[in-house]
Amino acid sequence: MLGALLVLVSGAGLVGFEAVLARYEGAVQEADLFGDDAAGAVPEKKSDIKGPLNILLVGIDPRTPEWSPLADSIMVLHVNETLDSAYLFSLPRDLLVRIPAFDKADYNGGTEKLNAAMAHGSKVPGAKLPSPAQGFELLSKTVTQVTGIQRFDAGAIINFNGFQKIVDAMGGVDMYIDTNVKSEHRQPNGKTRTLKPGGGGYTGPQAEYKKGNAHLKGWQALDYVRQRYGLPNGDYDRQRHQQQFVRAMADQALSKDVVTNPIKLDSVLRAAGESLIFNGRGHDLVDFAFALRGLRSDSIQMIKLPGGGVTQGGSYKGEKFQPIAEEFFAALKAGTLDSFVINNPELLNKAR
């Protein structure tokens, strides 16, 4: 997710572009996330990266290598023309969308929840293991249909287990928890809760995250941003918590405790690099880190796009956006997001 990307961006500004290039670029996995190679496209390599930019960021949580990855967290970072400010918005994983047909995976298309696009696209006919990169390609095509963003300038996948390693390498993260949260998945000691016999949830003591300032370990941070059950607004609250955590994570990476400790900084940057699969469409991650070196967490506006549930015959089918989300996407396309957000301040998520 963006937090891991910002960790590397921060590194570019702090330890120098050449040092980052030499020590951390090799740790970052690169893959054809947009199908450019298969299409025979040769991305134009420019001498520098110019804004505005749209970057698609996806978090996955595969249980095993054989598990078809679902997109558990879907974010878009829209960086303004000056490359020193941005908007970050999330798409609900349960958003009902039309997923286009995708020949590579023998998928005929259909109307499903957005997070299923990655799972469908990841299936490789004749292969035992799914391809997250190929799944990302179908997800990006689906997100294009939802948002109207015709071309993403870069994309990244982060495995949530790697995300936990980044936080632990930093020594934990400090953030403000804006509402009381009980964990569906973890006990207070971090161990996984016991599944109820026959399924249908978990049993046993629950880890709790109390409203107020908190210092979270890696497992706690990962657990906290996963929670949606029991929250007043479900997945929309989880989206807000994920966005807040991204900013807290970037702030922690820039703290004196990290940047003045060469051993810790090295561990953080390596963990971030090893947690990512990245594609910059002709540019590598270091190019983006250098281009976005002026971007800091307090210059990223966090956006909430309101929606609501869709039911059929009393059965929950997914989510749909309210009309203002379409207006937001239209403003993004027109290049008028700054004035649109000023006129619609209710769309802003607060850091605390």
C-alpha cells in the first residue's frame, strides 16, 4: 500500500538517490501489472516523471500460495501536477461492479464485488498457482470502468504479511485511534482466535483498540486495519482507518527514531522493498521515489467516498456509491479536484 511506497520515497530524500538505487532497488519485485509486455507495448522512458499521476495500490492477504488473491484494500493516489500534494481515496472491496471479460484467465465477465476481479484475473489456465500480477491487470481494468481513470501511471501490490514486517522494523507505529474497535480475529496476546464449531465466526477473548493515542506493534497494526465488523459504518470505517494508518506509517518512517538510526532505517527500507510488487510503466520505483520526494503525509488529503448497501430479496449483495462519488470522479478527470474538495469538505477524512 501507499505506506510502504512512502517509506521508500522518504528514503530517497533522506539517504540520497544513489544510495537508495544501489541498496534497495534490487529488493523490490517488479512485474507486468498492466499487461504492457503481453500487448507488445514499449513504455516511453522519459527523463523525468511529470504530474498529474494516478497510482493504483492494492493490498492482498493470501493464506497460501495456492489461494487466489482477493483485493482486500484498494486505494488510488492522485498526485497533483506539482508532485508535492495528493488525494488518496479508497474503493470498497464489496462495491458491485461489472468486471470485464479477461481472456488470459478464461473469465467471461460478470457483475460481482470489486475484490473478486483480482481473484478471477489471477487464474492461469493449466497452472497450479495463481498470478497476483495477472489478477492486478483485470482489477485495474475494472477500476478504470468505475473511476474513469483511463491509464494508471504506476501500480503496486503489497502482501499484508510484509506490511507487518515494515511496522516491526520501525519498532511499531504511533497513531490516534478514533473509535473503540474489537478484533474479530486476534486475542489480546496476538494469537488467532478459535473458529466456532461449524464455522460462522470466532470465539474467545478479543484484542481491543481503545479510542486515543496508541503505539501498535506489527501484528496489532495489521489486525486493526483489517477490522470492519462491529464498526458503525463497516467497511467505510475500515477504509478511514487504513488511510489514517498510511499517514501514521509515513510519519513514523520520517521520525528521528528511524532516520537517525542507520541500522533501523536499513531494515525499514529493505522490509518495504521486499513487501512490494511494483510496476511503473517504464519507470522503476526509485524513479518514482525521487520524483515524489517532496510529497509528505500532511500534503495528502484523505478522501471518503460515501456509499450504501445493495439488497435483493432481503439479501445483501454489495455496495454502491452515492452520486457525489461520480461527481468526484468527473472532477478528477477534468483536473478540478482542488476546487471540488473545497466545495465539498464533507468528503475529507480527518487524520484524527
